[in-house]
Amino acid sequence: MHPPPPAAAAMDFSQNSLFGYMEDLQELTIIERPVRRSLKTPEEIERLTVDEDLSDIERAVYLLSAGQDIQGTSVIANLPFLMRQNPAETLRRVLPKVREVLSVAGVEMQLTAAVSFLTILQEDSVSIHTYAHSFLQVILLHLEHRDAGVSNAWLETLLSVMEVLPKETLRHEILNPLVSKAQLSQTVQSRLVSCKILGKLTNKFDAHTIKREILPLVKSLCQDVEYEVRSCMCRQLENIAQGIGTELTKSVVLPELIELSRDEGSSVRLAAFETLVNLLDAFDTDDRSQTILPLVKSFCEKSFKADESILISLSFHLGKLCHGLYGIFTPDQHLRFLEFYKKLCTLGLQQENGHNENQIPPQILEQEKKYISVRKNCAYNFPAMIVFVDPKNFHMELYSTFFCLCHDPEVPVRYTIAICFYEVSKLLNSGVYLIHKELITLLQDESLEVLDALIDHLPEILELMSTGGESSIQENKLSSLPDLIPALTAAEQRAAASLKWRTHEKLLQKYACLPHIISSDQIYYRFLQRMFTIMMTNNVLPVQKAASRTLCIFLRYNRKQEQRHEVIQKLIEQLGQGKSYWNRLRFLDTCEFIIEIFSKSFFCKYFFLPAIELTHDPVANVRMKLCYLLPKVKSTLKIPADKHLLQQLEMCVRKLLCQEKDKDVLAIVKRTVLELDRMEMSMDAFQKKFYEKDLLDQEKEREELLLMEMEQLEKEKQQNDGRPMSDKTFEKKRRDTKTPTTLPKSIPISVPGPSGTSTPSTSKEIKKSKLIRSQSFNNQAFHAKYGNLDKCPSKSSTAGYTPVSGLGKTSVISLTDDSFRARNASSIPTSFSPSPSLPSTSRGTGNSVDPKSSGSKDTQPRKATLKSRKSNP
């Protein structure tokens, strides 16, 4: 037994304890008081009430005159609307009141007015002359507001107005008053505003006016006693140089920049350095070598002794600086700049001590954050530094630095180098094999942000990796990446295990490039089943669709008929005939991708019947999604070869019209019937109106046939030679063969229905020509960007639809018609013959479907739940 609690631990109901409880209750009462006080009294509500019969103009005038601040702010925010409705009355009655209110207005109203004035200018509610007469003085009046945020807001509005003001208005209203506003007797805020206005004015006047009236003010502000003014004017020198030309820039701007670069204020020196970098193109070679280069050299040498913020700016502009000064460096200077860059790339890493962040002083933590920014900027400039040292010298000069950046302990640095990885790969060209290991490292990075940055250009990177090697090592280009497939699969699994489904979706989309990189066997055994698993188990619809589309592309380029048949059978049995309605919806998504990627005959041969069989699905959402897909399904038919399939489609639509009980599905069926009726049938022979689409489909069909022929020829070659043809050898042969620009005349224009599969000739010469065509096809198909599949137009070579009212006059073939069965049995591959994967009877008539096993992902939901998904079929 446990001992009883001590008396001290027992609940205390003494007087002192009760007083403590009362104090807590009083505190709660104090907390509630502001809530009660925030409620409006009847008198306050009465003051806020406005007569509903007043017009918009009268209401605005009343609220500006007698309303509260929040009501006045609302009127000013609504000023652009009033100007659009009635500009004359707004200018006559409302704007004078706005001027009065702004003279005593608070920060919120001032900011709102600045935005409203700018909106009126952008909407061209009034002419420029009227705007300058009515609004310009108000803007100029509030430029020197005591609040810096308000002053900047009005300044931004003024700078936008200056873009459209006529030259005379600029001279009289802005330039002439600026002479007095820029004097030392004025406030610092006034002089800062003058600096920014001068930078904008330079592009509005001729060189004579600039030299006589503007440049004296610029020199005066560059020598101001306040470092803030000098820094602000220094940053405007870039705009001024663009307006005054090369000669004045060299004689006026450059001396000022040289003097400012030696300023005692660090922010002024930083502004001078950044302006010099941005103006490098404006100076000739002599100025760069004799004046700018010594300044830059001195700046770099002193940067480590100065504030870290200077190092951040220097590291950010270093790539542009090396590019601008390229060609004037001596070998020694070139080496010193390169060593300086390398030092910046590892800045702060030597101080890693493994201590807990809570034990590090705040100033040290702040310094480390600045060092991280420096290394991040170095990663950003890495491609420029490759150009600086020449890609041929990358391994000797920069590889160790690249290695450090890819293994940097901080995510922002690795994220930035991952973004630059594609540019680095392009620059290295034939030397891209040098960074294979770093690609694997970034693919295996623990941060999904790094992976997300890398996969943006993953297809292009992998293509460069597989084709960018020297010809002597071309055979070993894939064997040099033994860890590529494990890294890719591990990256996908990490993305799938995270909550960042968009990264997972993007990665699956990029995997569509793999048929151009690795063999179809590797894809089949390492990636295809994973795509199936994602389609069956993942809960994120965009991820499922991305996996479905990538699987279709894998199937498109698979080189073994047995594997293709197995994938097709899985799609039909596990998705199209799956117990879960969710899987059957994904099957319809897959059918849509099949129509887009494959030829019409391929879809009709394998997927047409399983797709239209879902018209008898017990779940309304599935039938609804199929109705949306029916026009695309019909577009795959060609007359007269697919006449029987057309009749099957018509019969399914008729049954939907007659038997459909769900009102939403029925409404969609009726709209679909009208759309089908307007469609025109595609014929076996080319038609002028569908020529491009038919030609594209013909090319797809030809490629599919050549895949089959290629497989047969490879088998025969293996039997004759006694050794298999490696994928690498075959890839090399494909690249050595040019793709013909025109279709061979021996290829038939169309392959109707059951006669679509051609038998290879027994003649050796014909086989040889087919092998050449196979290699030619692969050169085209495998080297075409996988992204081109995204651009393939949907097969809208559509066909005319027999109206439902006339279906009775058509000799409709029954689902149990022996001749129809025989036609479709001949189109099913032998491996499918004993399997019910392509049933010739519908789900609703031939099979007794248990609603409980076909409803939701496991059971049939209520109809309300079904309709909630109809908006996202």
C-alpha cells in the first residue's frame, strides 16, 4: 500500500490560498475588460451611420468632413473608383477634402493615399496635364514626411509619375525646386529624396542641361557631410552614367567613385564598389587596368579586416567582377583572385567546433550566419568561376572547391550549388564525368530542399552525364555511375516518406527521362513496379497521376514484348478491374495518358474494351469520369477498320442513356452525346484536315512496330552470334545513325485492326534494312526530349457520331457476337489469351458485382460521398 500524501501536499483551503484564487479571478476580469470596451455604444453606431440615399460623391465628401479616420481612409482607398465613375466631380469636390485631411492624417491614411494616387495614374483616369495640375503638388508636399515609410511611399509614387510627365513640367515643378532641396541647410531626409530624384531625372534631359544643372548637384551630394547621403547618391551614379554617356562618365562619375571608394564610412565604400562593378562595361580597357583593378584589389585585401557585410557583397559580385576584368589580369593576379575565391568558399568552416548552439555567444552565431551567406554567394558564382579558370583546368583548380560546396554543412549552400549543377555540367561538357560523385551526393542529400533544387534540371544533367564523355570512354559512360540507380530510388523513397508531395510529384515527372539514360531492363526491374505501387497506395492524386504518366512512358520505350504484355495485363487487372473504385479512376487517367503517348491502334488493341466496360461500373464517379473521357476514346478509332469498336461504343452510350439513374451522370452523358455527335471520324487514309495529327499517329505506330521488329532481330542476332547485344553497344549504334527526315515508302500508311502486327520477312536483306530502320527509330525516339511527350497534341482526329436516335437503324453487333470476339481475340497477345484481362462482356451484365467490394477504396460509399468527388474526377 502506498503511504498517504503528506499534509503539506494536500489541497490548501486556508485564507491565504483563497486570497490567491481571488487575485487570479481579478486578473481574468481585467483581461475581459478590453473586449467589453471594444463594443460600440449606440451613440457611436449612430455617428458611424450614413444616409443610404447619398450619392457616392456626397457620401465621400461627408465622410471626409465629419467621419472618423477609418472612414476617411476607406474613402481615399476608393478614390480610383470615384475617378473612373465621375472624374470631374471627384476633382472638384472630393480632392480638396482629401488635401485637407492629408495635412493632419496618420500613417495608414498617408500610405493609402500614395497607393491610390499611383493607381489613378496607372489607370489613365485623367490626362497627364490634369493629373499634374491636381495631384502633383499633393505628392511633392508629403515627400518629406517625418515617417520614413510614408516618405518612401510618396517618393515611389513621384518616381512613377516622372516617367510620364512632360519635360517642361519636370523642369519647373521638380528640377528647379530641387536646387534648394539638395542644400546642406535642408534636412537629411530632404537630401536623400533629392538623390533619388536626381537619379531619375538624368534620363529626361539632354546632355547640356545635365552638365549645367544636374551634375553640380550630384557632386555636392557625393561630398555631403552625412554618410547616408553620400551612400545614397553613390548608388544613383549608375543611373546617372547611363544618361550622360561614356565621356562624361569617365570625366565626372569615375573620379567621384574613386573618392567614395576611399570613404571613411563602410556603407559608402560598399556602395562605391557595387557601382563600379555594375559600370565595368562603361569603361575602356585602360580605365579597368589602371584605375579599377587596383581599387578592386585593395578592396579585396581589406575586406577580411572590415565588416562581414562587405564580404557578403564582395562574394555576391565576384563572378561579375572576374568576368568584367577578364583579359587584363596578369597570371599572378589571376591566381590571387582565384585563391581569394577559394578562401571565401571555406570561410567559417575552420571554426566548426561541434559545440551546442546554446553555448555559443550571440555575436558568434551572427558572424556564422554571415559566413554562410558568403559561402552561398560563392556557390552562386561557381559557374562564372569555371569560365574564369577555363573548364579544361577545372579538375586541377576548382574540383576540390566544388567538392567542399557540395558537402557544405549548411543547407542553403548545398541548395545553391544544386541549382547551379546543370550550368556547371554544361560548362564542363566532355569533362562532366568529373562530377559524377557529386551528383550522387546531392541526390542522397538529407535535405529535400536540395533534392528539389537538383531535380529541376535532372533530365538534362543525366543526359549530359550519359553523352558528355570522351569518345574513348563512351562505352563506360553508364558503368561510371554505378550508384545512380540506387541514388534515384533512395531519393524517390525519401520524397515519398515526407510531407512534401510536390517534390515527390516533380521527381516522378522527371523520371520520365530514364529511358534515354538507362536500359529498359533496369527500368523494368528497378522502377516500373515502384510506379505501380505509388499508383495503388499513394493518397495524393497529383503524385498518382505523375506515376501513371511516367509508367506509360516506361511502357512506351520498353524493348521486350513479354514485359510490355505483363505491364498491360497488370494495368487492366489491378486497376481497370480492381476492387477499389479509386484504382478504376486511376485506370481512366492511365487510359488518357496512353491515348496521348501511344498510337491509336495501340490503345484500340489493348485498352479500348476495358475502358468502355467501365460504363457499367457500380460507382457513379467512375462512370462520370469515363463520360468525360469518351470523346478522346472515340478519337482513337479509324473507319472502316474499327467499325465494330465504334458500334460497341455507341451501344455503351445508349445503355448509359437508357439505364443511368444518377442525375449528375445522366446530365454529363447527354452533353457527351452532343459532343460525340459533332465529332468527325478519322479515316484509314490520310485526310487533309487531320494530316498533321494523322502523320504524328502514323509515326508513333511505325515506332511501335519497329520496336517489335527490333526485338525479334536482336533475338536472332544473339542466336547467331552466341552473345547478347549490350544496351551500351546498341545505344552507340543508335547514335551513329541519322534519323530520316521523311517516312520510308515501304511503311504502310495505316495498319488496320488485326493486321496491325507485321511478320518479319525471311529475307536477310529485308532484315538488314529493318535493323537499320530500327536503329534509326531509336536514334529519334530515345534522343528526343522526353518533354516533347508533354507537347504531343491529344488525338483529336475525331469521328462523326451516329445520333442516338438513329442507333436502331445501325446493325449493332452484340457483346456476345462470335465474329466480334474472334476479331478481338486475334488482337490480344498470346500471353493474355487465358486471362480475363480484356473481357468481351461488361462488368454489369456478365459479372455479378458485389457493391460492397466496388464502392469506395474498399467499400461503396454513400451517394453524397460519391458526388463530392465528382468535381475532381
